[in-house]
Amino acid sequence: MELSVTSIFWLQILTSVAVFGLIALWYVWPRLVKLPRNSALVPLVFVQVFRYVGMVLLVPYMIDPKLPGEFRAAAAYGDLLEAALALAAVFALRGKWRLAIPLVG
């Protein structure tokens, strides 16, 4: 039986969700619930700092040229802004700033 490209894609996504879900359930969650709120939020927010990778949308020949330039720019710079906000939130949480929780939200 040969799977379609779409079936392979969805199988990979579902498998990844299941595996990462188990990692979160078995290893991450038990440690996070023992921490104070700000300390527990830091690793959850810190993952978003890597959103700068979205800038690859602006690199010529890396993305299908049929993808509209306006979309690529909006997505790339939106991801970069998200990364900067996440980093600011990490600093705010670690520094116990009053605006930390609203910044995370």
C-alpha cells in the first residue's frame, strides 16, 4: 500500500503531536507544577524566542516564488516581532516585573 503525500504529511504531524504530548505529560508538566508561576512560565515562553527562524521566508530561492511577497514579509516580520516579545516576556518574568503576566498574556 502506497500512502499519498498528504497522508504522509498528516501522519508525521499526528505522530509528532503524540510524542511531544507524552514528553510534556511525563517530563515537563510534573516539574512545572512544582515551580512558582513566573518560573514555570519562563520555559513555556522561551520556546517562542526561536520564532526568528521565520525570517527564512525572506531568503530568495528558499520559498516557492508563487507565494505572495506581501504574505512572506508579513509572516517573517510578524514572527520576528513575536520572538522579540517572547524574549521581553522572559526578561520580565525573570526580573519579576509587574507587567510580566500581562506581557505573557
